[in-house]
Amino acid sequence: MIYGLAVAVLSFATAMLAAADLGMSMVVAPAYIVSMKVSVLTFGQAEYIVQGMLFIVFCIIMRKVKPMYFFAFASGLIYGAVLDFWRTAVPHFDPERFPPGVLPLSLRILYFVVGFLLNSLGVALYFKTYFYPQVYEFFVKGISERFGIRLSSFKIGFDLTCLVIAAAFSFLMFGGIVGIGPGTVVLAFGNGLLIGMYGKWMDRHLETYTRWKGLEEKFRLS
């Protein structure tokens, strides 16, 4: 239940941030920029490519490949499909009907604020389930556990790295800043902190339990 909620919330938040056009989350910005440059790719399909590359990097760092690791990539496929669904089902989220930047500024700011809050909530929900999240969060969760790094701190570092990569993509593909804005900076510095706050609140008020212990064992990273 938590996994399904995480997929729905995070993909909805991403679609909302794209509609706001004030700067994408630094994590998804590279895929967003690729989708804007390569018109035959949807945002969700561009996610498949970027997450696939990150998955390879993860396996190299971990120095092993377990069959269950591929569930993270499957999560990415599910997330990308739901993201494309939101972008066609909600009129304001559809770039064909409402190209980036055409919505009133007040509405774009509202979409950004709500999208920011939901984006962090979606990631925090992913971290509360033993199912592997999409590759971005799987990378953060797996590497932080592998090397004993505080999750929220590593998330901030990961986000800032993605921001640098997104900026490089933007200049290489468009010769300027595209898909990155003041909102991206806010997300880069605030996302990890907000995820940590959500996590602490859930630890105090939300009790999660495993219905299938045997299945949970198969998803252990160590």
C-alpha cells in the first residue's frame, strides 16, 4: 500500500512541478531536459534511459548485481508510465495543451509549492517500504546503507550532484538554461531536509509492518 502511494504521489508531484515551470527537481531535471530536446521521447520514457544509466553506476559501486536489484529499474518503468499518465489526464499538466510558462504566475507558484511538498513526501514514503523504489531513491538508500552514511545527508549530496549534471545537459543540448530555475535551487537544498522531517514524523505516528516476511528477506541489500 505504501509503495503504490509513493508511486502515485511522487509522479503526480513531478508532473505538477513540470507544469509550474519554475525549475524541476534536480533529480529528474536531466531526464526532463532530454525529453524536451528529443521530441519522440516522453518525459517518462526519458526517465527510463537516465535511470538505466544510474542503475549501472549503482551496480559498479556495490560491486555486485543481484537479480532483485532489477526491481528498482522496474519501479522506474512504473513511475515513468504513471508520470506520463498524469501529464495526459490532468489538462494543466499536459504540455501539448499548456506549454511550459503559459499558466498564470500565481498558479505556477501554487503548483510549485504543492509539488515541492508532495515530492518530498513521495520519496519519504518510498523509504518506508522494503520494495525497491525507482533507481534514484534506490541509489540513495542502497549506497547510504552500504557505507553507513546518514540518509538525509547523502540525499542532499546526491541532489546537488544531479543539479550539476542537469546544468551540463542544459548547456550541451540548448546552449543555455532550460528546465532549471529558482525552484530547482530550492528543491536542491530543501528536499533532503523535508524528507528527513517527513521520515521523523512517520517514525512517531505511522507504524508499518510486513505482511510477507519471506518476500522482505529477498529485498535486503546486504
